[in-house]
Amino acid sequence: MLSPSGASSPTALAFRIAWTVVSIVVAQTIVCGIAMLPAVALWAFAASLPISIFARLLVFSAITIPSYVAFAVTLMIVSPIATWVTRTRTPVNVELRIADLSWPLMTWARYMVAIHVVRVFAGSLFRGSPFWTTYLRLNGARMGRGVYINTVHISDHNLLDFGDGVIIGSEVHVSGHTVEGGLVKTGQVRLGDQVAVGLGTTIEIGVVAGDRCQIGALSFVPKHTTLEAGAVYVGSPVRRL
């Protein structure tokens, strides 16, 4: 459904942009600040130890990685809570004119920023692990049991619906939105049970893959494509073998 094109004044547009920027900065400052608490507490404890300067330097060096891991894990918990509290999600099955700078578009932008922050600070560390799958679930994705996702290039989590045993390879791009002709278009992506997606593949909006479907590496699945259950697809665009 196309969003109505209102005749918003330049003042109204400027206000929406300013409010969005300020809300992003405030929200991410709070989220990252809370996520830093375990790391700060660890460093404060290390600084309070009654040891020599040399020993303190050794302790600080030793806790650098654990403190970062603590920050990243906490961030993957706090960020989804923040997006849930603020009701920040990608709207489902809409077309939003970028020039309108509408409130739904601004809400989507806030959600994408929150996803990007976690992707940068925690994604490379935890992708392919249960921690990463858990974060995606907390942030709105619907996923079954035994899902393995070895990529950080996955967006619009609330528009993703994966069945049991889905395997997503490295550098796969899965998104619930596309930008074309001045419009942001959104749509769900549904992968059935035991679907496997090879490395470097791109899956666009509205794609539905049946159970046990296999998508080869470096493939391109165009928007609104339906892939049959139990079949193997390869190519750009994909074709059935």
C-alpha cells in the first residue's frame, strides 16, 4: 500500500528529521551506556586492586577482551528491549516515499540504525552462534529451532520468518526492504524448515522458500519469488536445477 503523499511544509519536514536524529542519538547513547556497565564495572574493580603499576597494566591487558565481550553480549540484550519499548519496527508490506519523510519512514530509519549499531559492535563476534540467533529473535524475527545464521547482513528482523533447521551461510544478504524509484518497499521473507542458503547469496523482499529448499552460493533471489519445497536453485536470478 502506497503511503499518502502529504503536502508537508518545510518546517514540518525539518522537525521530523531533527526529532529522528535527536531520538536516535539519545536512544543509542542510553543503550550503549547501559551495555557498557558490565565492562566499566570490571575495569573499576581492576583499578581498585592493591597491586603494583606493572601488575595493574597486566590486569588491564587481560580484561580488555572479556570486557568487550561483556559489552557486546549486553548490547544484544539491551538494544532489542529498547526497540520493543519504543515500538520501533519495519512496517509490513508498505511503500513509503522517501521525499515525504513520513513518520513510518522515520520509525524504520530508527530501527535500521539500532540494527546497524549491534551489527558493528557484536555481529562479527557472535555471528553463527546461538547468541546471534537469540538476538535476532529478541529483535522481532520469528525463528524455529536449530537455526544457524553466519552473516551480519540481515535486516528488518521483524519481517523474517524462518522455520526449524534453517542454515544461512557467510555474507548472505537477507532484507525485508528494498529501495527503488524513490520508494522504500517492505515485505516479509519466509524460509521453511531445513532451508539452506549458500554463501554470498542475496534474498530480496517477499521471497518464500518451501521446506528443504536449497539455494546455491552467490545466487540472487528476486523479490516476491516463490521457491518450491525440496528443490535446488542456483544462479542470478535463481533458476531450478
